Amino acid sequence: MADLFNSFEELRQSMGYGTDYHILMGVRPSNVLFTAIHGGGIELGCTELALLSAGSTHSYYCFEGWRSSGNGDLHITSTHFDEPNGKKLVADSEITVSYHGYSDSNNKHTKVGGLERELRKSVYDKLIEAGFSAEILPDSDSISGTEKFNITNTNRRVKGVQLELSTAQRNAFFDVNTRAERRNTTNAEFDNYVNAILSAINEFEK
């Protein structure tokens, strides 16, 4: 389904901050930024992945759908996403990891993309080592995250990593999968996943 809005300004003119959408962000003295530009109710679980991957060390940015239903209307595709705070935080970062979700309720899986090819290979390796199902997408895939205007690729290095997690994989991370309780009920599978991502980043930074 095509996006309802082609830019943040279009969305802002029709939707209310704090009712329809919300922005979470934190800036730390780190070169690493975790993002969830389709957070909250848009792609469930992505906010929690970005926030808890960042922890108290790294920066984070989450654009969240806050509606009781119909949050898909707030989806702005990665190549058009231009909310000013998000753009600036990505532009100021050197290592950018963007969490996304795709629809598959049966198979727990992660599709790894982005233009930061060395890091995405390390992320893939660490996920496999940790027992997760994953693949590196070919550049031709529509969700490979390899377009130069994809926001994850607009950092200082002009290349980032995009992770597309299936619905089943995201659902498996939470004992209570609601907006209010997700971040409070993450489980061991969630921790193992985040630790795999952080391990890849730590090795890449060295």
C-alpha cells in the first residue's frame, strides 16, 4: 500500500503531535545512533529495539505512531523520511542502525541491509551465531536499504545498516506485546538479539 504522506511536513499538517504521533530521542557522546522511524504502532517493537540497544551509552531516535488504530497511515518510507530532528541526528552520527519491521507472522527472521557492508556482514554473522534466522538482502531487493537517500545512509560515512525484522520475530521479544508494556516485558530472546547487534558494533568500532 502506498504511503499516505510523502514527507514529514505533509504528515504534520494533518496529524497531531502527542495524539497521532510522538518523537523520542536522546543524544549521548557516542558516534552510534539507533533509529526506529516507524516506531510505536507503525511497526511494533522497533521503538523498544532502538531504545534498549542505545541503553545509556548510544544515541537514539524514534518516530512513533500513537493512534489507537490505523498507525500505518503514519508510515513515511525511508527514502522520504525527513523529520528535522531525525535528519540531524542521523547526519551527526557515524554508525547508524535502523530497525524496521515487515509482515510475516509465521517465521522468525531478520533481513539485513544498508550500505555499510562490513558492519551488516558482522551483524548477520552475530545473529547467526546467536541462533537467529537472518539473511543479507541483495541490493535489488525493495527493502535492502541501499538507496543513497534512505535516511540510514545519510550519516557522516554516507552508509548505515537497516534491519527488517518479521512480525513473528518482533512478537517473540515481549511477554506483553502492548505499547504500555513492551519495554517492561522484554525477555531473554530480546536481550540475546540486542547483544548480538551490540557485539557487531563493538567489533566494527575497533
